Amino acid sequence: MLRIVLFLATNFAIMAVLYIVLTILGIGNTQSGTGLLIMALLFGFGGSLISLFMSKWLAKRSMGVQIITQPTTPFEQWLFEVVQRQSAQAGIQMPEVGIFDSPDPNAFATGWNRNDALVAVSTGLLERMNKAEVEAVVGHEVSHVANGDMVTLTLIQGVINTFVIFIARVVGHIVDRVVFKSERDYGPGYFITVIVTEIFLAILASAIVMWFSRQREFRADAGSAKLVGRGKMIAALRRLQAEYEPEDMPGQLAAFGINGGKGSGLRRLFMSHPPLEERIAALEAMR
């Protein structure tokens, strides 16, 4: 899922910048419990919130999204009207509508709140899917916006970041004092332990974020089914199956757009989307 990839990448970059700034200010290495908690909160939620506010700007520029302000073709007019109609059905202000150049059938939604969002589809999606299937994919993305999934992800990421930062430094403090017998300033043992612990906990945290993402995908599928009909959403997912499942997708594509690819074992823990067959089964089981 492209919005998650962009969000996580920006979040980690901002956290690195915050760490440097806080260290210069003398907060990053504080031994005070209160100071440590303040630092963890600043890191945890600061990076996530800044990432959220930058998400639409970053998506436009990184993907080369062309915003449709005045439709110039009948198809652009149709797409514009589909988003307009669905956003009204979902009870949100109409998102910006855009198209980006990619041969793969893909789409994403992003934005810092449900009334200031962007829905973009790829040229490959428009070429490979019929109108009913495109309508279902758009409904999926509009449902992400209406459900406030970017805000939800931000809060989850912020809480997890806070715990990772706080716990890593507590572990570093214990190792430095108990194992290396440091009495005053932290030694190399503290910094090495913090780095190793943060890497380990960050991997676990990513698995937690991806689990929440998979649950939100089921919900967005259900939202699209309510907007356009269950049959259209199932047809769109089956089209993605036909496009991708004869062969495994490249790793970088598996986390993008509406399709999350296949996965099992450890790989499944880090998938942003459930397997297509599970999503189809969930829709077929809907009442």
C-alpha cells in the first residue's frame, strides 16, 4: 500500500532529524525518567504527525500525480464524477483526484484528514480494468479516506514509536549500569544496546503496524462493496488476481496500492494487505 510506504519512510526520516536536534539540545541522552518520557513522546508522535501532514504533498511529488482540476477528456470527466459521487455517499468532502503514470494497476488515497485528501489511480489501472472495476477500486480508496485510516495509522505508529524509544533506552540504562558498571555518564555499552534494541523492537513494531493495516484493508473492501456493490469489488479483486498471482510480484510492489500480493510465514507478518483470496472470501461472506 503506497500510502503506508510513503508514511513509514517519511516517519523514520523525521525521527532521525528529531533525534539529532534533541541530542544537540541535550534531551536525547537524558537520564531523567521524565525527560526520557518527554523525548519518547516527541519522537514517537512528532515524526508521525509531521509525516501525516506531509503525506499528500509527498505522494504528489514522489509519484508524479497529475491532479484533475478541469477534466479534459470524457474518461477524466467520468472518473471525476465517480469520486465526487462516492465521496458524497461516504459523507466526506470531495478529495483531489489524480492520475499517475505507471503500467501496473494501482491506486492510493492519502491526506491528513478525511476532508482534505487525495485519491489517485495509475494509468495501468485505467487501461487494464473496465469501468465497473475502476469504480470499485476508487470506492476502496474513498473508504480509506472516510474511515480515517491515515489518522488511525498515525496514532498507532506514534504509540508504538514511543514504546520503542522508551523501552530501548531503559534496556540500555540497565545494561550500562548492571553489565558495564558505569556510574555517571553513559558509556559505549549504552549506545550499542540502544541501537540494537531499537532495531529489534522496530522490526516487531512494523509487524504490528502491518497487522492493523491488513484489518483496515478488509474494512475498506467492505466500504467499497457498500458504495458500488459487492459484485464489482469482488470482480476488481479477481482482476488483480489474474494480473499478479500467476507469478509473484516484485517485493517493492507487494506493499503498494490496492494489491498486497501473496505471502506466508514470516513474510505474511510484514504484508500491508491480506492475500487477495482472503479478501474475496471476506466479501463473499458479507451479509
